[in-house]
Amino acid sequence: MRFPFTFLGLTAQVPFLTVNPPHHSAPLSMTTKSAFKFKEGPDVFSPKNLVELKRPGTGVANDAGDLVLVPVSKFSFEDKKNKKFIYVAPLESTVQPLEIPLDKGGETFWINSRTVAHVVEGDDVLELYALDIKFEAQAGGQASSLTIPAPPTLIGKFPSKSATNFRFSPASGQLVFSAYVYPDGNLTAVKKHDDEWESRGNSAFVYDTTYVRHWDTWQGAKRPALFSVRLTQDPGREWMFGPHFINLLEGTGHSSPVEPFGGTDDFDVSKTHVVYTTKDPKLPEAWHTKQNVYMVDIHGGFHKELTSGKQGAIHSPVFSADGGKVAWLELDEDGYESDRAKIVIYDLHKDIRFTLTQDWDRSPDALTFSKEGNFIYFTAGDEAKVKIFVLPIPPTPSESSTNPKLSSKYRTPVVLVGNKAASGIQALFTGRLLFTQSSLTSPNDVFIIRNLQRFEEELSNSDVPLTFEGKAEQITHFTEAELKGKALSEGEEFWFKGANDRDVQGWVLKPRGWKHNQQRKYPVLLLIHGGPQGAWEDQWSNRWNPNVFAQQGYFVIMINPTGSTTFGQEFTDAIAEDWGGKPFVDMQAGWKFALHAYPEINPERAVAAGASWGGYAINWIQGHPEYGFNFKALVGHDGVFDSNYNGYSTDELFFFNHEWGGRLVIMFVLLLVLIMARPWEEKSKALSRKFSPSNFVNKWSTPQLLIHGSKDYRLPETESIAAFHALQQRGVRSRLVIFPDENHWVLNHGNSLKWHIEVLRWFDEFVGEEP
């Protein structure tokens, strides 16, 4: 369905068919009406400020629950260095946090309540150090200082530089971690095999099965596996490490964590066991998402599968504190990575598995049991915020079930934190919950909720819905001083009627200096999110940060159209087989609504930008001037140009097969068959004829900047090169920026600044202020 309209002077996009005729060699620079510069100053949050701002990670508390450890990095253009730190902050006192520089980088984690382990690169190995933290106390037990009494102590060495994702079990004295190994599974033989591979006399990669390449890496012989190794203290408190590294996945054909993004959220440890998730080893990885959950003794041995065999992807397996239960997030549909996630609980004593949130239309994304094991806390996206919820855990049913009969108090999650974006939740003793939170105006900080015991008791005894009245206390203030006086926009929500009369949400961020009903008119930028199953949420981003654009003088509009997450699974699912349909009905309606609601916008100075599916959307808008957005310039980052070609060239084939016509899953005895719409099949070809931007190039006329990373194997760089070639041959003003060392994102700090220079200079060329 199309929704053409004219409103406040909106017309078809302006053609530029006589500007910049094609050249045999494209110029590397662009002549602008004046030398372009960012708006900068002490009261402006510029792109340079974004790149140099502290980047805090997720806070993790020690076992005692009185200290939190937070990794932080900060880049400096002056030093051309990305400095790494850890912050150790008290949770129950006012003592000043301790900042510890990590000159060589590396990973850190707690190994007891007063010792931080630091893994750092050495010569051909990784070295493990112990760093003691001293908490001096005044009379009455109140801590008065936080110090490091002695230099770090070398504990031992890992035989491979790929060791990462560390989880320590103090009760068992075993450290569990992941590392890349060859098919023999031998961690100590990795260097020998690496040397043999590098001296093989050729540079060929040879494949008989997929993946050929994944995310940003050509696939080799090595795969990630989980290992455990002894880590204990002797009576003299000296640390003892190794020497035997046990491959917990040996002989299974399993690989964990699941690439490309799996980490410590793909496994958990108890006193006796490790639980982990892995791709089903019997299915081709590139066109299946099915994962299984297994449990193995922490010293290796027998593997027990905990999943039913009738599931899709699995995330976040976690043990209860006593090791008697395991919970995880389970998707139903194989081949669909954005299906609704449900909480599954497995009672290990009774050998019974049951689904807890079968009737809840949201997708949890992080889990933690209360310390007593009778409640489960989790985060979940809900209407463009990532909230914290809690549910009491019911008595284990008499048999395994995906839809057990439960009273409403076990089926109705209660909100504890309902704004911004929470992550990294961790239950602590004495009824406390630690979490990390960011927003549109702030990167991560650590927060804590206290005195949850009383509320848990009320939840257990009540059969009616309850409201949590408690508050979260902020522990850290990492970027407060640096952002003070920048007047960042908190974002303002708006709702409107979209396709099928559905309520659709969006955000506006007003430009720096904006005042209601002022005579000045501002240029407007529409940002289009990727996914397409994603959302613009109230959280910080180091890549697509809307406040950077608002601070440069743009009125920023961000719409969560059909296909967006956090608004219910039906809304998320509705984009499949309809990429160029309902989402653009929503965006046109939202655009019209925003222009009417904010008369300070100048619709004659409108631009748009998007990445991934947002890049597809930019290319799609190019070919549909009848939408009437009237954009004067467009920016597409790592977008789709030819959908049918992308079905062959992308790494994770299941994504295309689902989105372009594959919907049905059939179960046979011992066999799972996916009915997929692969790019050569008629249904998929028909959808591509209808919705591929490449089929509408004859209408392309708007100046466009295209940006792509050469290591992007999700959407190969040829998509943007092809779109650039089309624009050049049509004589449309266009520019191509390639980052040879970037993947689907832009991660290098210098590249990030260059990205902002190119994007903002491009917009300024067409809608900037006249000199």
C-alpha cells in the first residue's frame, strides 16, 4: 500500500539529473559552498566529543555484594590512544571509587570479594594476574578507603591468546572460559597448528559447507570451545593455577559461545556443572538458527541435553544460586532470529522443563535468579524502553509443558524500572538488584535497587496485580561532568495512526537552542533504524547517536514502524514479506504528523539517513518520489540495493529465507524441515520484483552519500558500490565512502569521526545555512 500526500509544501524529491555528469575517475573530494566545520564549543556535544567520551561497560558485583567492577575505555585524538581502565566502586558506603589503569588492556573479573583477575597479553600467551583490593574500615565497620596495597601478582599463563569470556566458580575452584581450537580440541596445540597454517605455502581457504564467512571473518578450521582449569588458593593464600585445561565440549561436535556475538551470556557455571547453548550440530548453520542447551560436569564428562528438540535460537542460560534450576530464553521458530523469546525453566532435581512467559507478548533478553531462587528478574524491551521485570517462580509442574496452568501472579511480569534502557542485571544478597542503565542523554552508569524482600513477599502472597513503589539509586556518574552544560535532548515520544490503523510510536529530538513557537525554522533529519526487527530506544549509542545531529542544528525524527521490536510480536512479524509496504505507510504518516506537530521544522530542508535495513529504506525511498518526503539529500550505510542478490551473498542465509517468503516449519520424527523461500524460488523472486530497490533505479534522483565497510559480510560492499554506479550513470550527485577495515558497523575511533564528517558535510551541502 502506498500513501502519497502533500503537506506543508511536500512534493516529489527534487531531481538532480543535470548535476555532476559521470566521470571516468570519481573525485576524492567535493567542492562545497564553504569550508565545512562541525559546530563545536563548551556547550556543544560534537562528534569529536562523542568519540572521546568515556565508554563504560556493564557493572559486575563481587560475591560479597559490596563492590562493583566496571570496565571503561576513553579515546584521545591528542594521544591517538584508546585508554582502558577499571573502576571499583562501593555499593554500601560513600568511599571514593578506585580507578585502575590497564596500560595493556585485557579482561578483568572477580575471583573473590577482594581480588580482581586481570588477563593480559604476553609473549605468545595470555598471562593471568591477581590484583588485591583493600577496603579499610573505621570503627563500626564503615569503610573509609579503597586502595591497592601491592602490585599485581602473576598467577599463571594460558597457552592460547584467544582465551576470553571468563567465568569463575569459587565453590568448585574452577575457571571456565572459551578459546578457539582446531578440530583436535587441544588448547596447548593451537600455536603449533597456527604455525603450520601460516606456513602452508598458499593463501587458499577451501569450503565444503557453510559458513564461508561470518559477520567480518573468513571461516577457518578453528572454532570456539569451553574449557575449565583449576584456580584455587592454598592455605597461605597463594593462588594455584592449572596445569590441565579440560575441553568441556570434547567429542560432541559442539561450538560455544555461538558466533558471531556469543560471550558469557551463552553459558553459566555452578559449583558442579556448566550449562551452555550451541547451534544444533546436525543442521547447516547458515540456514538454521536452532540451538540446544546442554549441561556438563565442570570437570568434563557426560553431556545432558535440556531442550526438547522443538525450538529455535536459545540465549542466556543461567543457574539458580543453589544449582537446582536452569533458566534460558527460547525462541520457537527455527530460521527466525527475531521470534518472541520466552523464559523456560528446567528443574534439574525433577527433570521437568516448563515455559514461564508463554502468554506474555514481549521478549526478555537477560535473566537472573534471586539469591534464594524463588524469583526471576529480567530485562525486556517494551515500547522503546528496556525495562526490568520480576516474576515469582511457581512450583514445578508434574510434567514438562510449554503452557503450564499457572495463576496470574506467575504469568504477569511486574515492572521494577520502566524507563531508559537497562542491562546487566545481577541479584545480590539482602534483597538487592544491581543493573546498568543508559539513555538518550547518558552512556552506561550503575544503579542498585534495595529492600526487595518485602516486595517479593507481597508478590508471593498476592493474587492481584501489584505496583513496585521502590526507587533505584545511582552508584556511578561516569560522564556527568563531561556532559554538563551540553543540553542534550531527552527525546520526546509521539504516537500516530499507521498502517491498518495501528498505533505507531516515534521520537523527536529538538535541536540545540530550540524554543517553542519561535520564528526560526530548522532543518529536519529522519533517521531510519536497521534490523529491520530493531527499534529506536531510549538508550545511548556510540555509532548512531541522535543527539549528535540535534546538537548540529537538526530537528531529529526517529520512527519505529512496522517490523520494530518492543511493541508486540505481531507488529515485529508484520514486516516479513512486506519490506517496502507497511513500514513506509507508517513512516509517511509519522512524518506528516511530526511536521504538523512541530511548525518549527522547515520541510524544504529535509534529509534522511539509515543503515542496514535503514539503508534499504533509503534506497527504497529513492525509487518512490510519490511518497512526498521531499528529501534534499540521503545517506545510506551498509544498505540493501538488490534484495535477490543479497539472498545469495549474505552470510546468514536463514535471514533472507525467512524475510522473503519462508514462514513454515514442519516437524517430522527425528527430522526438522524448513520450508524456505530461497532467492531462486518463485515466491521469493516475486517479492524481490516487488520490493527490491534495484528495480526502481529509473526513478532515482536525490543526491545520495553511500558508506560501506569492506569487511561487512552481512551485506557485502557491492550493494553500495552497485547503488553508487546506478546514481553516477544517472547523473545524480553522489558520493561513495568505503572503509576497508570496518564490518557492518564503524568501530575505529578515527573512522567514526570521518564518518560524521562525511555525513554532516553531505547534509550541510544541501540543507545547511547559507554563508
